[in-house]
Amino acid sequence: MKNNTSEPPGRQTGLKLARRTSVINLPKDSQIATAISPAMHAPVVVPVSGEVVYHSVEAMVHSDRPVLPVHCLRPSTIVSTAKWFLRQFPGEVMYAVKTNPDPRVLRYLAHAGVKHFDVASIVEVKQVADTLPDAKMYFMHPVKSREAIASAYFEYGVRDFSLDSHEELNKILEVTHGATDLNLYVRLAMANENAAFSLAGKFGVSMEDAPALILAARAASAKLGICFHVGSQCMDPQAYGRAVQHVVDLLDKTGVKLDILDIGGGFPSIYPGLMPPALPSYMKAIKKTLKSHPQLSACKIVCEPGRALVAEGGSVVVRVELRKGNMLYINDGTYGSLFDAGHPGFVYPVKAIRPEGQGKEKLSPEVAEFGFFGPTCDSLDTMKGPFHLPKDIAEGDWIEIGQLGSYGATMRTNFNGFYSDATVEVADKPLLSIFGVN
Ligand SMILES: Cc1ncc(COP(=O)(O)O)c(C=O)c1O
């Protein structure tokens, strides 16, 4: 399959290697994944990245029988997904670092060609700078401390900042001593009604107040940007077009010249019971919208995806510590990498793993619905699911929970002493894929 195809990444040759069980030469797209274990259950260390790469999540469980949760990264999935985004998006792709700031993930993305990184804190600025010294960073949190602005501007060379108030604009100008090389992005409040995770309400200037802020930011900017976020896990490709229409209305109203249009994140992944339209339809809708507004033809177009870029690139493996009826007490939870399975009640794809031997029977092919309790003492550490697992799942079995490459490891706390940063690389396919690779 040619590189410039619109074919989703999983269907490209790179991912086929996950089925093989011998050491192989990885295709270019996947070289960062080093190599795969020659024997199904034995990992090998290959010098390219120094990482151990398991043939599959199952192989890792067979080999290691992990007592703590294990974060499994899929380098070749992340690399090929990022390449697809870079090919298909009609502008620059800026990775939202908050989604998964693991240095390995940053490196896979850079390997794929991602050069732009949306950072939301000075810690994220440092993480990116330490891992990828040549990366260009954009400080896209609309409310920042003076210290963070100063450090980003003077120590790390960040010139791009977002804001949604006159107070923040003044703060940035004061801290940078009236710098004339700032690229300022006015964040608009946007309806998030088509998103599974609404980000509305906290950030963004209203359409009513936007013109004055846009004019003030224009006067202070080398390059002026406008940005918005349609909400995370946006289920409607047309939401971007509606948001762009608001931007165009504001440009007509103010008469300002816009240099950069940043359409934010929100591109969806796929979850059981939450099946969005195919990702190419989002790209199609965005391209159509941009074409229909000649006012934007001279603008640089940027997007800030997080979830869609890396969700499929990670799973978490948990162990069942106890079963009570159809509730499983597992060793990770809402204070760990499963925050979204708790409060917003996300249902993740799951797969039970029971290594053979030690007198254990094979898992039943019959499936039942389960909920999870996390390991902490807090009753909020509950994930109602339903998660579909073999009806005889029991203490000592493991569960792979998919789509946790995004908003998984990054959400961990060590509340109650429960924390694991065990991370491995795996070469199998994700449990569920918006690209149809599973
Ligand atoms: C400013 C900004 N950009 C990008 C993102 C990434 O969004 P998503 O993961 O929905 O693509 C977020 C998520 O909160 C955000 O706040």
C-alpha cells in the first residue's frame, strides 16, 4: 500500500508484523518498535531503543505474571496513526501532550514526523524539551502562572500562548516585558454538545466578548491565532464546520487579519457503545469547511489531537484480586489509569488472560457482564461498565483494558499507595480500532 493513501494506518503493511513470532526486520514505519520476541513467551532486548518488546500483551502476562498493573505501549500503532494524521490533516498536527506525556510516546510521535507539541504546564514544557530538544511547543492553557510564562518564554523559547481574557493577555505582556515576537491565540468558547467529554464552561471567551479580545490580541501579536475545542471524543464531524463558521463570523465582524486557525482536539477513538463515524469523514468535513471560506485561505491551519492519536497505542493490564458476584476487585482504578471508567463511566474494551498450566482450566467461552472496584478504600473507586468477560473469570486472572494510550497513565495518583509505572512495549494489535485493524 502506498504511503500517500488515505487508507487508515492499521491496514498498512507495518502492522502485519504483529502476527509474526520470529525476530524480523521491521518496515521503516515501525523501526522504533525494535524487534519482537523470537519465542512467544520470552522477551528480547534489542539495542535500538533498549526496550523489551513483547510479541503481545498475552505473551507479557505469560512471561511476567505481573503483580502490579502494567502499561503496554504499541509503538507501531502510534507511529502509523500519527503518519496517517500527518498525511490527512490539511495543516499542522500538534500533539496534546497531556494525553500521554511518556517520553517513549513523545519519541514515537517524533519518529512519525510530529514536530509540534501542545503543552499545558511548565512541567510538560520541560518533559518535551528534555525528550525532544528540537520540538516546537505551544503553551495552549488559557490560564498560566506568571512563573510558568516567564520560564516558557525566557528559558525554553516558547512564543505561542493561548488566552481567553484581557487579564491573561496583560499578564503575558507584562511577564515578557512587552515582547513583540509573541504569537497569541484567542480561545473561543464553543458548544460541546456532540462530545462525550464536554470541555465547555471552563475556558473560552464568549462570542459576545470575543471581538474586543481579538482586536487587543491582534495589536499585541506578531502572528494572531484563534483556537477552540469542540469537546473530547467529538461524535459529529460537522461540529468542526460549525465552529469554523463562528470564527469566520468574528473575522467579518472585526475585520482583523488572522494568521493561524487552530481547530483544537476532539477527534474520537472508539469504545464499546461509543462508535463514532470513521476518522476520514472528519478530515473530509474539515477540508470542505476550509474550502468554503476563502477568508481562511491564507491562514495556517493547526489541530491539537490527543485521544485519537494515541488511545489505541496503549493498554493496561490489571489483575483480579477478588470476585464478589459480578463485581471484580482489580489492582488499578479511578485513582490510577482508569479515571474515565469511573466518573464519566467510559466502557473500555477488555480481554481476559489466564495463562495455561498450574492446574488452571481454560477461560469459559461464555461471557457475562461485570463491574470493577479499584484497589483504594474509596467507594468512588468504582467502574460500573458493563465489561464483558468470560463468566468464570476469577481471582488471579488478568485483564487487558484497551484504548488507554490516552488519558490512562497520565491520570495516575498514588492515593492509598497504589501506583505502578511498569511499562512495556508490545507488538500486537489494539483490542478495538477506529481504523479497523483488530
Ligand atoms: C487545549 C487542548 N487541546 C487539545 C486537547 C486534546 O483533546 P482530545 O484528546 O480530545 O483530542 C485538549 C484536551 O483537554 C485541550 O484541552
